[in-house]
Amino acid sequence: MSTANIPSSARAWLVITTLDDPSAADSLAGVLVEQGLAACVHILPPGRSVYMWKGNIETDAEVTLLVKTSPARLDELQARLADQHPYETPEIIALPIEHGLPDYLDWITQCTS
């Protein structure tokens, strides 16, 4: 899951993951921020996910976490998510943030340095 060879002009990264338990999402978000792997984790209200799993169509309530981190911490964040996540195959999607309010992007870097 390493991003070391992915060229990008990203100043920060938005990492998306989902969990089926809001209290587990709160706990995971706190750990990520406390350990400096994320500057901020925005937890969206529960929504429905419809997906294919092991040959069956499943429907579950899930909360979405929007995790903001720096390029320097992305690999470690993804590894921690994969390790701490309760799902067998968690959704961990990283999107580069190439533009944004400079002060906000600098804040992300400061919080995750």
C-alpha cells in the first residue's frame, strides 16, 4: 500500500474509510489525531452502503471518515488504518489534495510533523 513511487504534487492527502460502528469510528479518529497521523478526521453521519461481498449483495449502515494528513505521514496512516480497522478488507482510499487554502494545508503539515 506504499505511495513512495507515486508522483504527485499533493500538498496534503484526504484518506477515506468507513466503519459500521460510530463509537469505533470516534475511537479510531482520536487515535489517528493523537498520534499525529491525521490533522483532522471528519466523521459523517451514518449512511447506507450497498456492496458485493463474497458473492452476495450486502447492505449495511456505515459512517465515513474523511482523514486529512500530510504526504510524510500517508504511508504510516494507511498502515495504521489497515492494522486497526475491524473489517477484513477495509476501504482505504487516498486522494491527493493539490490545491486548497494555503493556511489550512500548512496547518495539516504542522499537525502531522
